[in-house]
Amino acid sequence: MDGMNLIGDDLNPADTRIVVAMSGGVDSSVTAALMVEAGYDVVGVTLQLYDHGEAVQKKGACCAGQDIYDAKRVADRLGFSHYVLDYESRFREQVMDDFADTYLRGETPIPCVRCNQTVKFKDLLGTAKDLGADAMVTGHYVRRVMGEAGAELHRAVDRSKDQSYFLFATTRGQLDFLRFPLGGLDKSETRKHALRFDLPVADKPDSQDICFVPNGSYASVVERMRPGALDSGAIVDMSGNTLGEHNGIINFTVGQRRGLGVATGEPLYVVKIDPDTKHVIVGPKEALQVPEIEVVDLNWLDSTDVTDAARAVTVKVRSTTAPVDAQIFIQDAKTVVKFDQPQEGVAPGQACVVYDGDRVLGGGWIKK
């Protein structure tokens, strides 16, 4: 396979140093192998992001001890230099602390976005340049496409693996330096490459959880980092009537139906979370309908800025939902996204990512 086709024809493999961000999983390992095969000067870097005793050591977690070992095995097999960098303090400050504090605000965090935004595409990217790299390559399923105004971010060919939602905070400057060889492949092709290269991780399962969260138990991590996070409070209806008691607002997210522990004869959903009163407010499904949202900390990749003139776009307000039609505009110095049809389960703390077809125009964080 032609490596130049995988990362763009602006870099000549013979005189190009590539830093590959290696998590120890199949995707980043295949990425490294493809770069070696194409003739690039490859350097592998793996980040140690948290203390395995203090946080958690679990099988299948990105960047855990086993994954660092697996990344080194792949580098040894392919014959390139591999470094492990201690980013524990940065990761805790920029990702784990934000994760815990966001839950305590009654919002729903996306630590993978924060990690890409800070540790990986800011700190690691700077380290890659220090290592003399001409580009940094990752195993994300997203495409970098050259447009008239420069590099653009596009959705992956394999829609089931597309990670563009998690990369909306990538800046134009970062996009100039980044490459994503797997964006044009589907996962089955990646697995075939892993077997073809006889990689020691060829049969390794994909990680399903946030790397520092054991078995999906977000609450236990937040409680350990922020004692008192599981303080009880009232579950109330939209009129303020108490329906029951909960064991911590961090166990709930807007749009949630299961596990509420109250019954009124009709399906109830979490409509709002109030961290000040520790109230979880529930109501009928129609109460989840949101006609528009404010988006803060907008990262805009398009050359045409958002203005007070409404622009027709599609947006994703959760990683698992399909893009929906909307309009984006500036109103009273705020960025507003108005849905063509009201949306349910829009949770503060999640991202709103804006698309034009397959292209990522930008995105920001959903404000309360």
C-alpha cells in the first residue's frame, strides 16, 4: 500500500521523519507498520498517562501497563525507536480533574476530547516537533483532506468507527502537522493489515472504556478524586415534588431513563441536574425537547467565520447520534445552534460538532 496516499502526497517518505502516537492497540500499531512499509523514518511514542496503582490497572485500557509493553513489542518487531513519556501530572490536571469537576457541576464530560485537545495534540505534538518530526501520525479514524484554504478535517470512510466528533477541537495549526492514515479504511481492513504484518497485537480487542475508568464505573473514580461526590439528594419532578432519593448526582446524565429508582406510572427521564441543591429533576420525554443551544469555546476550522447570518449545517450533539439539520449563528455575542427539529437528551458538558457534509467545520461545548 502506498504510504503517500495514506497521509497525503506532500511528504516524501525518503526524507520524512514521522512520530507515531502509539497506544498499544491495533489501530496505532497498524498505523506505525504502514508508515514503516512506506519508507518513512518512524519514531514511536507512548504516553504513560496515570499511575497504574493509584488510578486503575485493567485489561484493555488504553495506556495501561500492558499497552505500553504491547507498543514496545510492536516497535521492536518493526525495528524503529520507541519512547515512553511520563505525562501523568499533565493528564491528571488537564483531563482527570476536568472529568471529575464536570460531573460535580451536573454536566456530562468527554475526557477523550480533553485528552486530544490538551495532552495529545498540544503537549505530545510539541514533543514530536522537538524530536525533529515533519508530521505526527495517529490511528484515529478521521480524514485529513486538502482543500482550497488548506487542510480540512473530514469524517472517516468507516462511519461506525468515525472519530471526528472527538477531534473537533483540533486547530488549523495542529491539522497542518497531523496525519490520519486509517481514515480511508474500515476496521476489517485494519485487522487484515495487522495479520499481514504479523503484529503481536493483531487479535487484541478494542478498548471500550475511558482509559482511567475501571469497567465503566465513572462514579467510583469521581468519588475517589472528589470525596463527597456521592452525597445523596432528592429526585424531584418538574414542579419540585420529591419522588425519591438518589446516591449522587454524578450517577445521572440528561436524557437518562433507566436506574432512576422512582415509579409514577409513566416513563420518566432526567431533564436537568442541579449541583447546588443536589436535585435530579425528572419529567416526561417531551420535556427533553431542546429547540436551540448555546455553544461556548468554539473551535472553528472553516475560513468563513460564524456571523449573525444563519448558516445551514448539520450537527452532532452526542458521539453516538447521527448529524441533524440545524443553523448556526451569532446572537447577542453568543454562538447559537438552532435545530430544524427539537432534539432530545442534549446534555451540558457534551460537545456540539458542526459539519458540512463530511467536513468538520468546527465545534464547541454545550452550555447549560
